[in-house]
Amino acid sequence: MRRFLLFLLCALLGLLAVVLVNTLRLPNHQLAPVPAAPAVAVSPDSALAHLAGALRFATVSRTVYSETDTLPFGQLQAYLRRTFPLVHQQLKLQKVNRYGLLYEWTGTDPALKPLLLLAHQDVVPVLPGTDSQWTRPPFAGQQAGGYLYGRGALDDKLNVVGQLEAVEALLRANFRPRRTVLLAFGHDEETQGRRGAAALAAVLHPLHPQLELVLDEGGLVKADGVAGLTQPVALVGVSEKGYLSLELSATGAGGHSSMPPALTSVGRVAAAVARLEAQPFPARLDGGVSGLLAYLAPAVPFGKRLVFANQWLFGSLIKNSLAATPSGNAALRTTTAPTIFKGGDKDNVLPIVATATVNFRLLPGDSPQAVIQKVKELINDAEISVKTLGEGRAASPVSGTDNAAFLTLHRTIKSVFPQALVAPYVVVGATDARAYAALCPQATYRFMPVLMDQAAIESLHGTNERLRPAAYQQVVRFYAALIRNIQ
């Protein structure tokens, strides 16, 4: 017994030594302080007025394209031509599917691979009946209480106008890029981007089959930090989750509700959905969370740093902690979200057919085929039909954090947001960037240079979407700095 206890003590001491060594030897991925990005020769008031003007065009994209009012898109583009004359005089502009915009600022060294900046012109609709809840009308582009309000103030006209503002200022300063700079603005990102980003990428591919860096929206600078940190964290999306919607259906006998069978078609589908919700896909740190924690670990208190530095030992603890919130849970696993139920149209008649739509957002490493197979295993009911809706897609390629492109992006972020920690993560939503990933699989990133707290983040796609004027100045400064730095 004494020998066993001695062995156990030695094992524990050895384990403790390994944990401490891992913690003390943890690499610091954060850059040392870098010089501040130079100011951009743009009047803050005029720049904000340019953005406000763009918000006044209700460029709402609809799921059914024929239902989209395209007039505001033409009006917005005419406004951009008037507002940024040098851009439209000196850059090549190609229109794709009439409203997709591809600008090319030709560099002086054709041997260098281009930089591609992305944004989208379209916005989501305002929820019916919520207009009166807005502090300022959603398509008025008005200020109140230190904010600029409007649909698109965050998603995503600030990037369209911010990129053009930066290029216009650089042109005024007679700056000439060595590396070609491309701007691609789709017009249906909010509805899958088939006519916008997908078509633009197809046009771009034969012209520039390889790119140095692709940057789209997705991440942001979270003012109130993550993982318990109080300092800002610049979240850079290195991938985005895949997408799959399945329709589950069951067929019953129907009949009068006064004589129901033991299990109706509605009950069968409901039971299938309940089984899926009760057995979520496994939580995994290797789908993006591991890299995020590695970048943040040096900044957290020692106890938490010890946990982050030894994920092999404390993985379950990390997973349980993150899974307690919807956002943390979404970062850990392929998510299961029932979204639509259909069955019957009269309260006293049993429906013959009942269906449920379930949406899955796929973590890197999970394929649509594997998810479908797992769903069938979890449902375990031969009477349930499983049908794929639309085209399922896997997560986009995971871009690296050890290449020159990411280093340039990291350095540029720090030059504008010196207090922020930079960290990679996986975007849980969808962006236009996925359409261009084949042109730059190792360096396609998703980052919006805007400092936002949780309340502002929740206004995305919601009521009172808004932006602080000072935050917009940083947007313009960031894009000008990135164009200069990547040369």
C-alpha cells in the first residue's frame, strides 16, 4: 500500500509539473506594440455624412430574387459614383449581374498577388411592425444620442463606404499601390450570395486565380472582451461554419381527431426532432475554439491560463463552461436548430403528412454527408423520411495564422486598436468570403474593424442598428492602413 501511495504521489507531482511547464512555456501569439496607423486625410464629418447618405437607400434583398426591389441598388451606385469621383475615374469597374461591383486598382508590380476587400450592398428587411421602435427611422441615416442609426450602419454598408472612403483618400494623396487592390461588393449576401459573390468570384478567377489576402466582414473588435477578459478582443474569422437544412417528414392515415392512433404523423415528426435536440453533436475544441484560447491564454489570470494551456487535461471543463451559453455552444459543435413545423390545417382533422425543417451549422471537420448519416442514426425511425433542402455545404477551409498575410492583418489591427488582443475564431454565420475561398484558401479572413459592445452586436439584423461616429473613423483608417501595409 505504501508503495502504491508513493507511486500515486509521484504521478500527481509529475502531472503537476507537466501542467506547470506547459503553462509557463505557453507561447505568446500577440505582437509587441506597433506604430500607430497614420491618420487619413478625411474630414470625420464628411466621411460620416457619406455613410449616412448610403443608409438612405433601402437596398433590401429578398429570398426570392424577383421580389427584390432593385431600384435602390441603382440609386446607391449612382450615389457612390458622385461621392467618390477619384475611385470611379482611376479604378476599373466591372458590373456583374448588373448590381455586383468589382473594382480593380492596378498595382505597379504585376508579379504580386492582389489584395481583395469584400463587402455587400444589401441589407436585411426591417421586421414588420417594428419601425416605430427605432430611435431614428431605419432608412433615414440620422444621428441621435451619439450614434448614426440605420439598416446597414453595421451590416454592411459601413464596409462598402469605408473601403471606398479609404481608397479615395489614398488617391487624393497620390498613393500608388505596388500590389493590385480589388474591391468586390455583392448585392445579395443576405440571401446566399448566388447572384452577387458567387458570380463575382467566377469573373475574378480567370483574371486573378491567386490572391494574397481576402478580407470580408465576420469578426469584430469586441469591446467587453471574451473568456472573462475586460480588454477588447479582435476576433478574426479564419473559417466559417457549413450549412445544411433537412426536412423530416412522416405520413399517417389521417382521419378525425376524435379517434387518433397511438402515434400520429405530427407526433412521429415531433418525436424525431426531440431526439435530435436531446442528443446534440459532440462538442469539439479542434473546430476553432482551441486556437482562440491559445491566443487569449497569456492575457487571462494564471488559474485560467493553466486551464487554457492544458486543453488535453481540462478539455471537458472548457467545453462545459462554454456550452452554458448559446454563443459558446455554437462555437463548440455542429448545431441543431428546428426552425419550421408543418402539418394539418384544421383543429379536428389528423394530417396525413407532417414535416419539420431542421437547420444545421457545421463545424469544420463535419461534412454534410456525415451529418445526414448521424441524423438518421439519432432519429432511428424508418418511417421518417430525411430530405436535403437546397445545397448543403461543409465549413470553409481554415486559413492559417502563421503566414505573412495574417501577420500583416494582425499588425494592422494593432496599429488601429492598440489595446486589443487579436485571436482567430470560426464564424458561426455565413459571409460572402466563402465564394472566394478557392482563390485564397490559406488567407481568407473575416474581420470588421469596428469596436462594438454586446448591445451593439445584438442590433445587427435587429432594431436600432447603429454605429458610433468615432468607430467609423477607425474603419476608414484601418482600410487605408491595410492597403499600405500589404505592399
